[in-house]
Amino acid sequence: MWIESPSLLNRRQMLQRMCAGFGMVGLGSLLGPQALFASGATRAPHFTPRAKRVIFLFLNGGPSHVDTFDPKPALKEHQGQQPSSPLYKKNKGTGFMPSPFQFRKCGQSGIEVSESLPNLGRIIDDCCVIRSMRTDVPNHEPALLQMHTGNVQPIRPSMGSWLLYGLGSENENLPGYVVLRPSPKIVVGPALWSNSFLPAEFQATSVITADMQVEKLIANVKNPKLPETQQREQLDLLGQLNRFHLERRNGDSELEGQIKAMETAFHMQKRAMQTFDISREPESVRRMYGDTTFARSCLLARRLVEDGVRFVSVYYTSDKDNQPWDTHANHDERHRKLCADGDQAGAALIRDLKARGMLDDTLVIWGGEFGRTPYAENRDKEKAGRDHHHTAFSMLLAGGGLKGGMVYGASDDLGMEVAENPVHVHDLHATILHLLGIDHERLTYRYAGRDFRLTDVHGRVVQEIIA
């Protein structure tokens, strides 16, 4: 079960656990189609939450920490020297490479932020910067999987699915977990937002945002022939047939998920056409976010959480480059262009949420699967790049019950290793769950004879950054 129970079981728990769960199927047939999906309804958290929803702005490829939130003036002193710390592969570049960007103290907090992020710098007092992030593997696929699922292999549910399983959905007219991506081309792909062994109703709804016309975003959501009342009758009949089918297959979760998907699609007709239509926003708001695919996706993410979506992932990819922030060559120029987009849209989202009174209970995350090396990857000084770096990197968070204007943790003088207060990906996941009122050790699901959780057997809540 998702939550530890006292010694006494309620009726639903008893029916789920006894007689291989057949009692639950019988209960569903007695109570009607919606009863089968009662587990997807809003559930009580373990304790009072600070946040209700999450928006993860994911910068595919990994932004450089030494060019964003972690100034390293010592790199200039050691420029050209080869790193002496252990590397996961031999360095063939020209040695340490200082950032070309100036760092400025921003806000009342005086947090140093790169000039490549002027908009985030202006709102840094609303943000918490973690400079001591670390993950286990420096390769994209396993690092992406660990950041999303807590495991380096594609075998576990994503964080969004865990949250939906633990807390349920706030709006029956919209999916509880939405993935926004401008292109089908994304490293790893659907395993990043998979429900894995969790029931299928907790899977994400993936939306391609290359064309923001509502009819393209959510194609075929309207029935062109039947009015709502006749559709309801049709769906009720299908529901009865599907329940008989479900009973004969021992309550198969995949089938149950398909039935739930039909109900959700029906309800989406009532709300989705309005929620997904960003043209309804004032021109001033759209201009604040910017006129790029990522910017429009960030604006859509705000509209989704405003209407009750629990978890939204916004991926920074394109048809031409499925890992834009993977700057192995020509790093300085590419970083500048990427930040112009990611900075404006990210800051606009945080500013917009705050203006609407939503930032306090909405957690915004800005970052990638790891950072970039403080040293050059190649010997071309004009087109020098930075390689993958997993032993120390930065991540920005805002809202959701976190302390604003705070820096937590530190890397060493050259940005190579974590020096103070390490925050592993498991710790980040534990903290996110905690902010949403969930004890990461109690959010479990029994599968294949053992209890699984997002943080597995790891993770600590970083209490120091919680307001």
C-alpha cells in the first residue's frame, strides 16, 4: 500500500489484500465505473504539505554549473592545467577552462549568478540554489533515468507517477501528470515518464508542443458526431462490458488503466480545450515568457498546474538536437544562446506563479541530469567544449515551501567535487516528496515480492532548505 497502515485494515484495504484482490473487483462492479478508479482520487498526505504541485523544467544535456550558479575564480589561476582528481575517462583537452561570464551578486541575498542568467538573477531571492548536487553516472542515459526514476536502469516508475500514486489527481477533467516535449526525439524516451510497475492509471500524458494549436496539442479529444449525453451513455455501456472483461482477467492493471484513460478523455472535453489554449493569455504575459517553443511550454505548464495537474515536466529538446545543453564543442557560444531562452522562460514562470499567489505551493525545478566539466574537453581553443560532469553540479529550485535567497552546499575551488553538504539525486527526491507531504520511506508499492519506493533504500530530506 502507498501508506503505512495501523494494525486495523479498512474495508477497501481488506478487499485488496484478501482472496488475491477479487473482493475489490466485486466491489467495483457493485459501486459502478468510478469506484474502480477510487485509488486515483485525491488522497491524504502523510503530513501537512508545503507544496501541492511540481513543475520540472528539464534542460536536456546538462547545463554547466561553473557558468550558471557556481562561480569558480580559481579556474583562471589554474587555466590550462590538467585536473589531478580521478576522472571517469582520460582528459584529452587543454585543461581547466574558466568561465567567460561575469558573476554578479543579485537580490538582497547577494547570491552570485552568471550574467548569462540575468532574469533568474533578478528573482534569485525567491530561489534556492543547490551547489552540491551529485549523481552516480556521467553518461546521459543512466543519469537521465536516475534523475527521473531514482534508478539507472529503465525498470522503475518516474517521480511524477509516484506523486500521482501517492496523492491522486486534483482535477478529474485533466490528467494528473503531463509531459510537455517539443519533439518525439528525446534520449531514453518514455522510460523517463513511465509508470513501470505502478498501475497504468498513474502513467503520464505526453504532449508534443511543436505546434501550440489546441487541435494539434490534444488531437481527437472532441467527438465530431455525438453530443456529451450520448457519449456518456456509450461510455457507461463500454464501462459495463469492460468491467466484465476486467473481472475475468483478475483486475489486470493495464486493462484498468485503459478504462481509466477513456474516462479521462471524456472528461477532458469539458476543460482541456480551454486549459491547453495559451492564446487565451494576455499578450503581455506571452511576451514575458518569450516566443520560443520552450517559453510557450512553460506558459502551458503554468496553466496546467493552475487547473489542478499535479506534476508537469517540460523538456528542452528539438528535432535538430535532442540534447541541446550537451555542449561538447563551442560551449561558450551555445551556452549563451541556450540561456537566453531558458533564463527568460524559467524566470517568467516563477514570476508569474508568484503574481498569482501560486508560488508558495508550487515547486519549480530548473536543471538537468548533471553538469559540465570545469576543464575543456577538446584542444580547439576557439570551439572548446565541456564534457559531462556528475560529481558536482548545481540546480535551482523555487517556491513550494523552500527558503528563498539561499545557497546550499558547495563544490571545491575548481568545481570538481562536492566539498560541503552533498545532495544526491535520492536526497533531492526525498525532499521533493517531503515538500508535498509524503514520507519517502512510507510511499511504497509491493511488486514481485518486495516493497519498492522512489528512493529505494537511500535518501535523506534536506531539511536545511525548507522554510
